[in-house]
Amino acid sequence: MMMDNLEQIVAAYEHNLLNEDEYSAKCKLLAALQHAQPGEASPLQQASAAGKATTVKKAIGLLTQEERALLLNV
């Protein structure tokens, strides 16, 4: 399930463990939020269903206003 991956990426991002520049780390975070396999719910939908909205809120909180707008408009 993508939520486990999202939780790991958020934790790594928060603790600066991705060993990447800011842009690459943000791209990885955005990809984790957006990615869904065909026929599978997006991580945002999965979070709601799994009661893990806190993880998604935390991830979205790490984004700038412009990045949030892109995420929600995609």
C-alpha cells in the first residue's frame, strides 16, 4: 500500500534523511502523494479510508502554497 511508502518519505523528509537537495526531496514527496496504480485509490484517498489523514496533512504541510495548488489541481 502506498501509505506506508508515504509515511516513510514524510519521516525521512522531516528528518532530512533523503540525502537529496530540496528540489529532489520535494519531487519525491509530491510523487508519493500523487502516485496511484491503475485501478487503485490515490494516497490521499487511501489515507482517508485508512484513517491516516495526519500523515497526509503532515506531508502537505511540508509543501509550499504553490506546490499544494499543483497537487490539488492535478
